Amino acid sequence: MNKQTWRIIGRFILLILIQLLVLNHVYLGSYVIPMLYLLAILMLPTDMKRIPMLLTAFSTGLLIDIMNNMLGFHALACTVMVMMRILFADRILTRGEPTTVSTPSIYTVSPQYFISYLLILLTIFYLVFYTVELFGFRSLGDLLFATVTSTVTTSLLAVLYQFIFLKKETI
């Protein structure tokens, strides 16, 4: 295995441990659920094949579901988020420029493009997650409020994580 593969594995382990040991025990209100482990999925290499990326997202979500004693909400939402990433990531990250991005991060992409990428894909994740959790669109206001607050909180944590744990020259 090469150096990049070890970085990806280490990032997954670190972010899942932060999620399970810290963030799952932090109560920020009933409408704010930070899910930093999603950053590991969003930072997968853009040249990764579709099926392995979908399987990685599904299995990561399933692991979080098992550890949180949930019914597959994370697995479904992660899979949908990665499907949207596969369809739209290049358009969001490069805005049509002829550059390629190996690992999406705040250092490899223009910061405003990376934040757009985070906000769009996290919004998709949380919309699916809360729709399934609330069993439909009964309380549309609650769904939208929870989606916005959780998306913003997770995005801020993701950017903070990158400033703390990533170095510009090691990406």
C-alpha cells in the first residue's frame, strides 16, 4: 500500500473515533447533530472507482449505524451523498476548470469551492437522514431547520479539522 492509502485509512479511523467517542456524546440541541466522520468520505480521492466508493460510504454508514444502534439511516444517507458526489463533484470542485483534484480538501481546492462542495453534499446527506428519521415531510420546518443547523455545524467542524490536522504540503 502506498502512502496515500495509509493516509486515507488513518483519516477514516481518526474521524470515526472522534465521532463515536466525542461527538456522539455532545448534545448541542435536538436539531444539531454534528457528523464529522462524513469528512472522511468526502475526502476520498476523486479518481476512486464508483463501486468501491459506494461500498466504502455504505459500510462506513453501516458501522456508524451499528455503533449508534440505528436502523440504517447513516448507511442510506451516506450512499445517497456519495452518489451525488460521483455525479457532481467535478463540477463543484473545479467549476469547469481543466484541473484535476486528487483528494478534495481546503488546501487542494480553492477554499470557496471546497466549502461549496461541503455545504452541498452535507445538505444532501442531512436531508436524506432527517427525512428518513422523521419518516417523511410531516414537519417540513423541523426538517429544514435541522438540516441547516447540522450542515453548518458539521461544515465548521470539517474546516476546523482540516486546519488542525492537515498540512498544506502533505496533501
